Amino acid sequence: MDDFKKILVPVAVALLVLLVYASTFTVKQYETAIKLRLGEIVGSDYKPGLHFKVPLLNNILKFDARIQTLDARPGRFLTIEKKDVIVDSYTKWRISNAAQFFRSTGGDSARTARLLSERINTSLRDEFGKRTIQEVVSEDRLELMTELTKQIDTQASELGVDVVDVRVKKIDLPPEVSESVYNRMRAERERVARDLRAKGSEAAERIRADADRQRTVILADAYREAEETRGQGDGKAAGIYAKAYQADPEFYAFYRSLNAYVESFGKGDTTLVLAPDSEFFRFFSDKEGRLKDSTPSVEPPQAATAVPAPGLSARLSPPMPYD
């Protein structure tokens, strides 16, 4: 009897542990679950933690409640301009109602992706059919994605899922349309560039003409001021010369003659042909004033060679007899 108890107690404990294990189930933080009884849903949307069930009578199905990504294949859609565009998009979704999700899709991920893709393509077709190509690639693109998210979320509620976000990754033109569109865009850019260059040339000519006008005015004003200043200086110089001449006419005549000698003989290679009694050489005559005397002597006078003052050099022509 004691041996039988020793065997029965462990077996009873093991059966009790097995019964408790079969009667409980756990739901993790990132999961949601439904409870089935003979294929009928009797409980859903269990919170994370430990829960109980009837062994063999209840069946537990768990689903991933985290945000899922549906990266659909690029599709071709028509714009309001009747032009084809190839749209590449993706969708973020998660399970919101586990019971409805199970009834609609049977918990099959592939079926869920197919049903969502159909609704996404329908919404994309409707929205692109209301807009032009320029609108879907401009700032209206954000408005487009917001509207798509609302529409698809409403349609996906019957599947028991929430659509968190719909994003358009890329919009391309079909190969047969791309070349013509690029050529048209290139021609438009070239036209704009030509227009800008023409406006730039016009502005440059206008600036250049204004600069030339200002330059002419500035030079004319400067020349006028210079001439006025020069005239004033010449007037003052003439006054000073007149006063100096009146103070000592003989010295003034001597000073002017010396300046004439410097200008005439300064280079050292000047040749002058003059009469011996020329007034130009009156300051080279001796004390008796022989060069000033025009009375001929016994011998015919010869043309004299002028001897320049110190610091001056002159070369006169050879002596020539009078006729």
C-alpha cells in the first residue's frame, strides 16, 4: 500500500501540473489572441498576461499585433490627363480587431496582403484619376498620401486592421512616355534660359550705357575744372611775371634769355644759323658790345660761333662770308 502511494502521488502531481498547463495560456506584449470553442470565437483581444481556457474544448490563436509593412508591387495608374504613371508605394498596418481579422482573413498573412493590396490599388486609382502629374509630384503629394491613408483605413476596417500610413515612394513615367516628357521639359528649360539670358544682356547693355554716360560726364566736368584751374594759374603767373618785369626789366630780360638758352641748347645737339649781331646772343657779347656793333671792319666779318654759358652746349654752323 505504501508503494502504491509512492507511485500515485507523483503521478497525481504530474497530472495536476499538466492540467494547469493545459488550462492556461499567455499573451506576450506584442501579441493579440482569440479563444475558439469548437471553431466558434468565444473570446478575443486578450491583454498581455496569463489567461485560462478549458482544455481540449478551447483553442487559442495568437497574432502579431505590431505594425506590419506591406510593400506592394509598382502599379500603373492613369492621371486626369489620361497619362500613365508607375507608382511604387508601401503601407503600414496592424491588427485592431482580432476576431474580425480572423473572420475576414482566417488569420492568413498572404490573404491579408492580397485583400489590402486590392483596396490600396483601388484608392490609388481613384486619387490619381483626380490629379495631374504635376500635382502628384509637387506639394500636393503629401495631401494625396493623407487622403489615401484615410480612405484605405476606412475600407480596411472590415478586415479588422488599422492602416497607419500609406506612402508613395516613387512615381515614374512609362518608358514610352518618359522620353517625350523629358524632351518637352528640356525645351521648356531652354526657353526659360534663353529668356533669362536675353534679359541679362538687356540689363548689361543698359548698365554699360549708363556707365559710359557717367564716364563722359565725369571727364567733361574734370576737363572743365582743369581748364578753369589752368586759366586761373596762367592769370596769376602773368600777373607775377608782370610785377617782376616792372621791378627790374633788365634782370627779367636776362632771366628769360637764360631760359631760352636752356631750352635751345639743353639737348647738346642743337645747331643754329644766326647773324653775329643777332639779338638772341646779346648776352654773349663782350663788354664793348662787339656783337651788337653792325658796322663792318676792314676785313669782312665772319659768322661767329656762339660760346654757350656754363651748363649749356651749342653747335653753330661753320663761318660763312658775307655776300
